[in-house]
Amino acid sequence: MLRLLLICINSSLLFTACSQNSSDPFKPEIDAFKAADKKSFPPSNAILFIGSSSFTMWSDVQSYFPGYTIINRGFGGSGINDIIKYAKDIILPYHPKQVVIYCGENDVAAGNVTGTDVFQRFTQLFNFIRNRVPEASIVYVSMKPSPSREKFRPIFEDGNKMIQDFLSRYPKTGFVDVYPLMLTPDGKTRPELYLDDQLHMKRAGYAIWKQAILPYLLK
């Protein structure tokens, strides 16, 4: 009877853990950020990078921008709604002077999402930041033309254009258009910029991003 009870308890705990993981898949990443902050809290008035795996994998981003203080809080696989969900954990504690965002590509790849959907989600994130950190500049890095997501390019282009037009109407904003910089002169994708998955970038891709982003960063 005792053995059966233990099995039932363990099964229940396993089910609970699985349920929590499935409903909160990014909790380990958020917890890791909090643990890092407890050991050494980043300085206020820095530049905060938030978004999906293109930022997560830019683990040496600080070395690309000497003279700037960069906090990287990207977490892989995230969409804009996930950034909004965890905004109180990955934005507000740092009191950044500037927020640089790369997100939206995963939203589209998840399916049944239009450029308008990405734009509307972005405006929600924009309004959250502008209302709670009004002094911060907000910069959006355009969705990139990943070769593995070739079929989504029209949606990326629509979303990028709407976000660019939106930001042009507000002060203390910037739109970094990396999209055309990552295409050939005849508009084809450039596989040599990407890892074998043809989604995440090699150093050559990040070198393009560095040159594109640098003029927008605040000293």
C-alpha cells in the first residue's frame, strides 16, 4: 500500500511538473536571469537587448559594442507575447536608457500569424515600455530573412514595414533595417550568413547587425 501511495505521489508530482513546464516553458530562462542578477546586478541606465534566440545566441554582444553597457535578456524561442508576459522581469528591474528589441520571427513561424498580427503585438510591447519606462529610447531590429523561413518572407516584410512606419511617428525610437542587408543584390537569401539550421546566424551575420545597430545606440 505504501509503495502504491509513493508511486501515486511521484506520478502526481511528475504530472504537476510537466504541466508547469508546458504552461511556462521559459521559466528556467527567466529564473536564470534572476539568479544572475542576485550575484551581480547590472547597472542602471544601460542598453537592454530583449527578444528571441538571435539575441540569446549573441552571447558576446558586449564585445561588439565597446564603450556601451549592454544587458542581454533575450531568451530563445520566444515570441512578442512572451516578451510582454515577462516584461516585468526582464525590462523593469533594469531601468534602461534604451531598449533594443528583436522579436516577431517566431510569431510568424508558429503559423496563422500575419504581418498585422506581429505589428499589433509589437505595439502592445511598445506601449508597455513607453508607459512604464517613458524616458527610454526604443529600437526595433527588423525581422531577418532566414533561409529556413523563406516562405514567410512576405509576412516578415509586411510586419517590418508596419513597425517602421509606426516608429517613425514617435520620438526616441529607431528602426534598424537589417533585412535588405542580409540579401544578395537580386534579393535572394544568403545561406553563408547562417549556421547549418539556416535560421541562426554565424559571426558574419552578427557583423552585419553590429554595423547596422551601432548608429542607433545611445552613449
